[in-house]
Amino acid sequence: MNKLPLIIKREYLAKVRNKSFVIMTFLSPILMVAMVLLIGYLTKLNDSEKRVIAVLNESDYFSNEFSTTETTSYVKYRGLTLEEAKDSTKQMGYYGLVYLPKEDNLELVSKRAFFYSKDAPNTQILEHLERIFKDRLREERLRDLGISAAEYTEMDRSYQMNISTFEGEQNLKGINEIKAIIGGGFGYLIMMFIIIYGGFVMRSVIEEKTSRIIEVIISSVKPFQLMLGKIIGTSLAGITQFAIWIVTGTILLVIAMTVFEIDPSTVSSSGVGPALGQGISPGIPTADMTMQLYAQELFEIPWVMLIVFFLIYFILGYLIYSSIYAAIGAAVDNETDTQQFIFPIILPLMLAIYVGFFSVFSNPHGPIAVGFSLFPLTSPIVMMMRLPGGIGDGGVPIWQLVTSILILLATFIGIVWLAAKIYRVGILMYGKKPSYRELFKWLKY
Amino acid sequence: MNNILVVDDVTKQYGDHKALTGVSLEIPKNSIYGLLGPNGAGKTTLIRIINQITYPDQGTVFFDGKPLKPEHIAQIGYLPEERGLYKSMKVGEQALYLAQLKGLSKREAKERLKYWFDRLDIGDWWGKKIQELSKGMAQKIQFIVTVLHEPKLLIFDEPFSGFDPINANIIKDEILKLKENGASIIFSTHRMESVEELCEYIALIHRSEKILDGKLSEIKKAFKNNIFDVGVTLENPDLLLENLKEKYEILSSNYNNLEKQLDFSIQLPNDNSGELLSLLGSKANVNNFVETIPSANDIFIRTIQNKGFENE
């Protein structure tokens, strides 16, 4: 006489067969891939556009500094007056005109040089031009000081501090950030899942209330069974959706990459690259060697442990939140009434993410990180951000992990119990817009 | 054991609000029982307790002689007042789901559904979605789902609201057939006239208390007040009325000159009506002579007044 599987099956099928669900599931990966392709295409398009800049050089300096680059090419005018050069530039449709007057020395030439263009020039181009002058000026000054260019390059070495643990293992700069981003990814996934599928659970409860089927069902099954079946069924639908996204997304990406010949490294380096790059510090001479170390370090992240704890935190966290969502759905009559109750649920989730990104990243085992990874409404997200650092020595102390899970478990039982009570009373209340006080009263029924 | 259901001193309170106060009922097997009372009297709460949707604070409910247990759900069919179906689910699938929740196997449920769909002539609805059906059509499905698992006890809360007269009659006939086949039936309604003719037993619930219960015919006998409605044909009504007033109390009278018909309402001191009838027979042509039986509604109002609930 166990009716739970029946309920789960119905909830799952009701969700999966829903038209908007099907459309969302299959359209999202296509949209995502289309977006990646669009970005790739636009980047390429941008690269291929070449600007032509005219140069009128009356000075004795600057001969071959204005050399054609990937994005800009230079046309040199000779024997024209400034006015003629301007007219010509305009007529030819060039981007602009660099004018170098005839002066006694480089300093003066640079000072009086002009760039003429139709509109205010593109910053990138301006910077490029300015660098040409700057380099030339520096070269000149160095020569005055009697230093050769080679000597200067030698002087301008980058420096990196050697870092190591006390045990002598080499530490990598930025590895904490990378680990935190991985953990953050897990945490973010939990949050998104809770918000999206918690909302589904809530809407499904409201639907049962407004369609008045609830009392028919409640006379055959216990409200708690119905609530649990709904939560499980909806999350299975969610997991199905995620699985489809991952599989189709990967397939589509691979197909798209091969068809359009986009190198994934260029796409990712234009997107995520800079952010990561700052952490990793660019231009290290032994780049290959370092990358290997990073790869090794990433490989050494205890993935199995991470996924096991992800599942624990994910399931407990999701059940806590979705039972609150179910209780809200039961308490109200329509979706517009849910606003006042939803905000307090989203708040701890947002807080967890922000605390995670601002505090846990920089100090994964500091007091704030510890506090929020113990507090049950934020721990699923915050703890996931700390865990990639490992457990025990140098990572999350075991007592914290155990305490966090125990508190979460206790909260889970308590919240589900409370939510079930509100749910049980709420689903049979029609036409009332409840206040918090009323919800509190229901707990005593 | 002659009672399918015994409610023993059940009390239920929601916060400060008393929903039921010491209510006791006995519902005989194979009977139709009317649970009557105005909205908010506590009928639905009592029914929810019988269906184990909520639980009493005090008191016990016995089903077929045993304290009510979750297993008994399979033997109760309940059509709630607030009823509906999943809008986007197909009729057949939905009926199957609800039947399975009542404990039927899928195969059994399918067979029985087929039987009922044919019987109510709605076989072609199987693949339709509920949102394509009218309200009356959906109610038929709900009715089928309620009775499909052949429960011993059927509870209908405001059964005929939402049905058009034709469908209401079809459903009424089906309910009577179910009774013939041995089911016990509870009707709960605030529209007492709608079920009066069907019920053998009634209980009146008012402000969380049961104020009256028993066999309807006996209650009516107890409440009848020996008032008769009489219609006679004669030339001189005033003479007869004068004559009658010596012995009886005339409550109202009306004479139709054209038809020579006198209609009047008369109060007898006891239920011996033969004397009056023979008196009338000797003086006029008697067209009708009917004892006014109080309706459930009248009984209800009088009981409330007797019990001192006038402060409404």
C-alpha cells in the first residue's frame, strides 16, 4: 500500500510532459550554443575588420614605427600639405590621419603631433598610437642616458616570489581562487536548482489547490506523502533536465566547434581568460611547467570526496528549501500572494553566494566562512566552496564538516516537519491570504 | 454490528474556533444518512475526520465496529465539496491515478473504469484533457472516481451543487443503485430540501453541536403539529367556517367564488383526523385533505429555537 512511487511518477510525468518544460529543455542548449557561436563569430568579425590610418610625416623622426598590424594598416603620404592630406584622408574613407610636424627634436615633434579623425577616436587605436610615441621617446631618452635597449630589457625583468608550504611542497599562486571557483560552481548549481525547482514545487502545490483536486487526493494519501512525492518527482524532472542539457549541450558544442572551426581555447580565453589570468600572473617564463603544476594540482583536488559531499549537501539543502516552497504554495491561493514569503527564502541563498564570493574565496577557513558553513540555510553553498581545499590538514577541519552536516540534518528534519504541518493545514484553506501570524497558528493545529 | 460508522463524542478545535463539540452519531448499514446544517456548522470538519484528513482532539470514530485506521480509507469513497481534477491531465490517466491511490491495481482500475465510462456513456472522453470538459462533465468523472473502488461507505459533500438537473438525476439514480447494492451513504448539505426525499436518517448540526438525529420518519412524526390543509367545494363557506371554529382553530382560509372552492388550514388538537373528515363529508365535497408534514428545514429552525439559539 505504498503510494509514494505512484505520486512520484505522476509528478514526474506531469512535469516532464509539460510543454514549456519540453521547450525549455531542448531550446536552452541550442540557445546556449548559438550564443557561444555568435560570440565566436563576432570576435572573428571584429578581428577581420582592418582600419587604415594615413600618416603625414614632415619630421625627420619616425620612419618605420608605423608598421601594419593585424588590425591597423598605415598609408604614408608624401609631399602633401596638411590640408591636402586631411582632404585625401576623408575622401579615401580612412579612419584618421596622424600628422607629425617638422621640428628640431623628437620631444617637440611628439608634443605637436596630431591625430585627426572624423569622430573621437577608438581608445584602442589611440593607445596603440600613443605607445608608438612612448616607445620611441623612451628609446631616445635611454640613448641619451647611454643605455642600450638590450640592457633595458634585462633591467625590466619580472619577479615572482617563491612560495611553498612548510612541508616543502610547492604552492601555486592563485590555486586557492581556482579551487574556490570550482567550489563556487557547485554552490551556484545548488542555489539555481533550489530556486528553479523549488519554484516548480510551489507552483505545483498551488495548482492542486486552485484546481481543488487536493481534497480528493488527501482522502487517499497522507499530506506528507503527497508533499514528499511532489518534491521528489519534481527534482527527478529537474535532474532529467540537467542531464539532457549537459549531454545535448556537449554534443552540440562539439558539432558546432568542428563545423565552424572555432578553437575552444580562443573562445574561452576571450571570455574567462582575463579573470583567471590575473590570478595566475601572466608572462612567467616557464609557462608550460607551471601549467603542468596547475593541472596536477587540479587533478589532485579530491573530486570523489567533492562529489559525495556535493550530493549530501545538495539533497539536504534542496529538501529543506523545497519543503519550505511547498509550505508556501499550500498557504497561498495564487502565485501573486507568494512574494512576501519567497523573499525571506531567497535571502539566505543570495547571502551564501555573496559571502562565498567575497569572503570564502580570499579566506576559505576564516571565521566568516566557518560561521556560514555551519549555519544550515547557507551551509550547502558555503561549505561546497570551502571543500575543494580538502578535508583535515590545511582544508576544512573534520569537526566542522561533521557539525555542519549534523546541523543541516537536524534542520532538515525540523523544517520538513514544520513545513508539513503548514502544508497539511494550508492545502485545505481556501480564499484566505495568510499572514505570518496565521501560519504560526497553523503549527498548533 | 448494524452500524457502518459510529462517531463517539468527537471534539475538534482550530485555535480558538470550535469546529465540533462532543458530536456523536450512528450511521446504520445500508442506509442513506443526511448530515444537515448551515454553512460553517462543522459538517465538513466531521467528514474530514471520518476521512482521516484531520484528526479529532477528543473522541473516537468506529468504522464497521473497529476504531478508524488508515486501511479503512480504501473502503470509503469521498466526494468533497471543493472538488476538482488536474486540468492538464488526461481524463483516463487521471482516473487511473486516483483509483490506484485508493488501492486498486492498475488492471482492475482500468476494467472498472471502462465499465463506468460505458455506463455513463462517456467512453470517448478517455483521451481528453480535463480543461476541454465542461464543469458538469468533470463532475461525472469525479463521481466515478469516488465510487470506483466499491467502498462500503460513500460520503457526498454538497453532492448536487454544480450539476445541471439532468445530470443531477442521473447521479441520484446511480447513488440509489449503489445503496441497493449494499453501500451506506452520507449526504452532507446545507440545502436540506435537496436530499430530504432520499434520506432515511438525518442529523442536524448547528454551531459545532449535533442538535438532533434519528430516523427521518420518526422525527417528522415527532415534529408534526396536526395541521391539515383542506380544500372543499361548497356554496356557503362562511357557515362552515363558523361551524368549524367552535371546535378547531382555523389558521387561514381563502374562498374562490368562481370555482366555489374553499381552501383552509386547520389546527387539530390531536392526530385524530377522522372526526373532522366525517364532519366535512357531511357538509361539502372534499377535494383534498392533507396533513402538513414539516420539512427538514422547518424542523431545523424549530429545534434551534427550542434549544435557545435564537440569538442569530
